Amino acid sequence: MRKKAKDREQKKKLWVHEKMTYSSKVSAKHTSLLRELETEDQEERAEQLRSFHEQVAWKLAMTRGRKDQFQMHCQPSSL
């Protein structure tokens, strides 16, 4: 109850354009939650993309190495 009383006293001191209505408070809270979720989602996507690039780079390196080994073994020896 004390918090509500403090809020009321503070609102009395504010100008009309500085006060927030209930709907504007709810909207602000909703918006901040959406922003948090979006940043978390972006971080997850970035991590997935990084791991995908690492896997692709590793796979390319391995296949290039195999290709080089295969070419070395299949070359006819010049005598």
C-alpha cells in the first residue's frame, strides 16, 4: 500500500503531459518484453549461423585434404 501512496504523491507533483496512464504503462512493459525476446532470438540465430559456418569450413578443409591425397595417389609415376 505504501508504494501506491508514494506513486500517487509523485504523480500529484508531475505535469499532465509527464504522467503515464495505465494503458501506456502496460504498452511500455509489453514493448520492452518484445525487445528482450527479439534480442535473445537474434543472439540464438547468430550462434546457429556461427556454428554452421564452422561446420562448413571444417567440411571443406577435410574434403580438400582428401581430394589432394587422392590426386597424389592416382598420378602416374614418371620414370
